[in-house]
Amino acid sequence: MTTLNARRLAALITVAGIGLAAPAFAQDKTVKIGVLNDMSSLYADIGGPNSVVAIKMAVEDSGLAAKGWKIDVLSGDHQNKPDVGVNLARQWIDNEKVDAIADTPNSGVALAVNNLVRDKNIVLLNSGAATADLTGKACTPNTISFTYDTYMLANGTGKALTKAGGDTWFFLTADYAFGAALERDTTAVVSANGGKVLGGVKHPINSSDFSSFLLQAQSSKAKVVGLANAGGDTTNAIKQASEFGIVAGGQKLAALLLFINDVHSLGLKTAQGLTFTESFYWDMNDKTREWSKRFQKLSPKGTMPSMTVAGNYASVLHYLKAMEALGGNPHDGAKVVAKMKEIPTDDPLFGKGPLRIDGRRIIPAYLFEVKKPEESKYPWDYYKLIATISPEDAAKPLEASECPLVKK
């Protein structure tokens, strides 16, 4: 055979290979999603089994099963330990061929899994972790943050309380990545609005005794005591602050991250008057109410969905829309995320809002206040809307982003 003919034959084989590969990809309609969160500790009520329920609802509502897709949902407990979370995620990816990791409350776990997901080229659908670094200096082409971040919380609650006269602050901060990011971002907002931070103290995650920390906050004489923590840590701090007479003594408690499950646990008598920021509330409109009542029937404890649970539903629904738009599963995380950023986002819980180049979904946020017991008219009627924060103000401007994907 001549060299020329050999080259032609090689070219024909290559073309034929491409022709065979394309239909094979188009027919690959299997997807595996791993729900990685706290199933048993201080963040279990705001995510945990409820996140699994919401994600299975998204799979059902996507309608892909009726179109021949097979979508499996796995779940696991990261125990709020980055090494445990990474090891579990790695096993899922290597052994179970998981395509996406979802939820990831606990910013330390999320940042560690974020690196693994990039290296393995799958997808991280973050709803639970708050650190803005996931769409900032730690952003990758494989990760999206769908629901909220520390920038949103700081520019909601921090700005509102400072402008209302709370111009001196003292922080009680969970001693890991989330707490540090929330204190950092809130400090920046307080300072930018003419306030001053008088001090702060760090506490271990999952603390049961806040007495020494609250005594330091009390002695600081700060007008606002900022709780840069979440879940069980927040509810424990609020309960013990009430026992110490923090609010009765004239100081304001700022729950910088509060969920409806926390309010339910505290009860309105204890939680009344707390000001906080969220991007979702079950009782916002007809669509959120309809979905939330469906969810409540499936929830293991019969609860209403938290903001992060709602975000898990919306992010997985959009992820599956991208898969369908691709015509099959390419098993290429960066390619799927690129498609997610390309097609419009629209769901019944958050409405429309683009996914930016940095992976941040752009949606409004809301400043709420917990109702007094006499203001609540029916079960889970807990929030009073104080102000709406525009999508542009709820997310860090791209021109200020540290995300390496953003070209300035």
C-alpha cells in the first residue's frame, strides 16, 4: 500500500470513529447525583434527608425518566469534616461514576470537594455552603453556587442593621471557613456604612455552651452581637443569649444566617424580632406555597423547606435541563456547567435569573423579620418581609470578583 493510500485509509477510519462515537454519546442517558451533606448533626435539619427529598422531586419534575433517562440519587454524611467529605466524594466518583455532587453545607467541606470536582471534571451543585470564595478566588469551571453566599448575607442583614443605628459590632464566629468568610464580609459592609467592629470571639463548631462567648459580647457594649454561625450553633447561641439577657440589656442579636427550621426550633416567643436575609421563603407566592406543601408531605419530619433545600431542587432541575439540552450525558463536568450558564434558568421557587461566568446564580434576596407569636396566623407563618434586595446588590459585582474565570 502506498503512503498516500495509507493516509487516506487512516483518515476514513478516524471519520468513521467520530461518526460512531456521536450516536453513542447521544444515547448515554444515565446520570448519578451524590447528595453530600450533614445527615446527623447541627446542619441536618436545614439540609440532611430533606435535601435528598428535594433533589428526588427535581428528578421527577424534570420529566426525563419518561424520555428514557435513568437518574440515580445517592446520599452520604460528610460529618462536617473536609477529609471525610473528600474521601466519600472520591469513592462516589471513582467507584459509582457519580456525575455531580450536590448540597455540601459546611464551607470547609465544600472548598475541599470543589478542588476534587475540578480535578475529576464532574459538577459541584452547591446550595448549602455559604462561602463567597466558591465563586471568588476558589471558583472553577465545574462549580455553581445557586442559593446564597456570605456576600449576600452581609449586604442584607449587616447593611440594614448598621444603617438602622447598629454602628458597633461584636462577632461570635464559628471557627472554620464559613464563619471566617461571613465575619470578613460583614465587617467590610459594617465599615463601609460607617460602623465599627469592637471585637469578636471564635467558637468551635457544634458548641453546646456559649456562656463565656456571650459574656465577652456583653462586656464589649457593642450595639449589635453578630452571630457568624449556623444551624444548631445559631439556635443554641440565641437561646443562651436570651437567658443572659443580651437583648433585654439593650444589645441587638444579628442572626447572620438563619433558616426557617431554626425559627421553628426556637419558637416565635424566643425568635421574634430577629432580622436576617434569605433568598427563599415557602410562603412568598402561590408557586412557592404549592411546591412547599408537596415537599412537606414527603419530608421525613413534615417540615417546610429551608432556603438551601429549595436551592437543591432548583439547581438539580437546571442541571438536568442542561443534560437534556446536550442530548445526553457527556461525562464532562465543565461542558455541562458551560451549558447550564448558557441556557436560561427558570424554576417555580426562585423564578428567572442567569448563571454568571463565576458560577453564581443571580437572584433577589429578602430581608425578613421573625413575627411575634400573635402575628402568626397559621403553621409555619413565621416571616415578615422588610425589604427586597435586588439581584445586582445580592451578588458581588463581577468587576470586584477574584474569580480567575472573569476577564477584567
